[in-house]
Amino acid sequence: MNYAQRRLQLRKLVPQGDILILSATHVPRNYPAEIYPFHQDSTFRYFTGLNEPDAALMILADGTEKLYVSAPDPGDVIWTGPVPSPRELADLASIEGIADYRKLANDIGKSTLWIEPYDFQLKLRLSEWTGLPVSDLPKHASRELGRGIIALRSIKDDAEIAQIESAIALTRRMIANARAAIEPGKLESDIVAALLAPAIAKERDQAFNPIVTTHGETLHNETYHHRIESGDMVLIDCGSESELGYCADITRTFPAGDVFSDRQQMLYDAVLRAQLAGIEQTGIVGTTQYDVHMAACRALTAALQDIGLMKGNIEDSLIQGAHALFMPHGIGHMLGLDAHDMENYGDDVGYAPGTKRSTQFGLDALRLARRLEPGFVITVEPGCYFIPELIDRWAAKKHLADFIRYDELEKYRDCRGIRIEDDILITAQGSRVLGPGIEK
Ligand SMILES: [Mn+2]
């Protein structure tokens, strides 16, 4: 990765002011010395390649660059072993200047551009350094800097795509290992152990806490205590990181036994139809992710009509969002150094200037809607869920009853959830599903 070139491009996109980019810091668990595994801030990593906590990059208005780090305390060596010197770290990132992180406050002024940190310790530090109350940080953060960072990080070059594909290759092995372990009588946590083993053996972090559940209808189910019963489905949504921290994000849904029941197979085919329609739409040059979302939801609606759970004019049904009863989330998001790439920069990532996220139920969870450009890596992950509480709430109001067969739906309320997800590269000619194919 050419980190110096990335910094030069950022300086060109954001020509005024001193640009400050902070690294992550350690997050304590029970007391300051007991910490969670360190995870670097993605933007700091993108522009420096460094995995150092408590550091900062400053790109001055005249183009000179400085890396702020704390010189290691000689006494620390007994706990940490030898660590690189500030000069060695700066050389790794091809940064000329070095300075002391503890004196960073002296170099922060009115013309310094920064992004509001998402880490609470860094919020407090920045508040102290700038003299601004924490609650005022958002309005002083530089949206222009955020947009410059988004513009660069959104377009993945060949080396970044190779990293994402290596993460997907490992994720494929994780999923195969997990699938082989699925068996009625085991716990979900048994499957988690099988899923993680290939990544742990490679010292690879997970891009996010994996979802391994027989209750796929709970969208972000992160508990693993259910026993797998015969007739269950197991939904696995996971991704490892690559060597340089790029993420995979793949979902598969498997039967607990050898095959799906007839009803599960019909619903699975409906989701697969939606996913293939979404992937096909990503291949249309100039499409938006909103259209990808709608293409998948249109296919899902048609399939659910065939099954007998929906009815009526498909376009009207789509516009009114009737499918959101079955798929209350968006079709996908950007993928890169974060699983939801750059989500800390808010809707500037997924929505073009002048456009806004819809407030309609379902579309309000669409993280990415803008026009897709060559170099974007995105996910396409439709699902179909039977969420009893949501069904009851809609049924009680006869909500969108022109499009939903509530009487028929009652028989499906215990069908739980299915999702299928792949990672897609947008190219100049169309799109490509990344990674070695993963059976679905
Ligand atoms: Mn995803």
C-alpha cells in the first residue's frame, strides 16, 4: 500500500488547514491495565499502515507531515519487550517529521481539521486539547475532511481488493468448518468454536462478532446458547480480517439436518432469488444501491406472492414498503477496513450530497443508497424473517393489508430467518462477486 501517496491525495482534496488524524487507544476492561485486544482506527491505518495506539498524523497546510508518538519508557521493556522507536515507526509510514504525542495539544489550533472520535477516551482528549466541551465536538468537526477521507477510502485499488479477497478465502474456510460441525443436539457455541478455529490459527481478527444462530429472525443475535434441534436452520453471518485489516462479510443459512424442509426450501429460494436479482442490478453501469435494494425487494415480493404470503400490485407494494415486514433492513453497505466501511462518518458515506435517508420503515435502515462507482466494494444481503412481534404489530393494525395475506402468514410465524450475503466489487464494465465461490 502506498501510504504517502494516499496522504498526498488527501492533501489535494482538502487543500486548506492542518489535517489531524488520530490513532485508536487501548480500551480498558476492568481496570486500566486489563485491556480489550487493541484494534486500530481504520482511517489512521489507511493513511499510515501503522498499528500503534496513542499516535497521531498531522498533515500541515504546507504539505509537511508529522507523526506524533510517545517515546517508549525504558522501564516498559520488561512488560512489552523491545518496541520500535518513534523514528522507526515514522520510517515505516514514510513520514518525515516526528513529535511527542503528549505535546500534541500545543500544535492544535483553530485551523486544525479533525473528525469527531467515536472512542470516548479520544473524545475527552480532543475536548481537552481544543478547549471545546465534548458536546460541541460534532459541530466543530470538519465535514470537508470527512468527505475527503470518504472519497479516497470508497475506491478500492487492486491491492485492497486482493486483501478483501484473502479475507473472504479464509471466511470460506471458516464457514465450511462451521457447516461440517452443524448437528442437532449441539449448541450454537459449538458451531462458533468450529467457525473461529481457522481464523485463530492464522492470528486473524474477526471483522465483527459473528452471528451464529438458530434464531435468524433476531437480526443481530449475538448469543450462542441455543441447542440446535432437528428441523432448525443455522444462520451464520461472519467475516475474518485480512493481514492488513480488510474485512470479509458473508452470510449463509444451512439446514440443521441434511436438507431443508419443503417450506424452508421455498423461503430459501425466495431469498436466493432476491440476492441474485440484487447482484444482477449491481452489474448495471451507473446503478444506485437504492436500485439494488429495490431490485432485490421486488424479487422477494414476487417470490412471496408465489408462496402465497403476499398479494397485489408489485410496484405499489414496493413503494409502500410492504416487503419490510419480511426484510426490515437495507440490502447492504460498503466494505473495506470496516465491515460497515466508514460508518463513523455517518450518511455522507452512503448518501450523495442533497439526498437523504428515507424515514419509511425498512428504507430507514438502508445504509448505502448512492450511485455505485468502479472500485466500490459493497455487500448484497437480502433476508426473509418471520418476527412474531412485528407480525402481530402489523396484523393488529391490518397494516398494508392490500399486500399481505395475514391469514396465511399466521402459519409461517415460527419460520424464523434466512439471509444470504456476498461481497461485490463494482467495475467499469459491471460487477464481480469477490472471493472464491462459497456454496449457497
Ligand atoms: Mn453485511
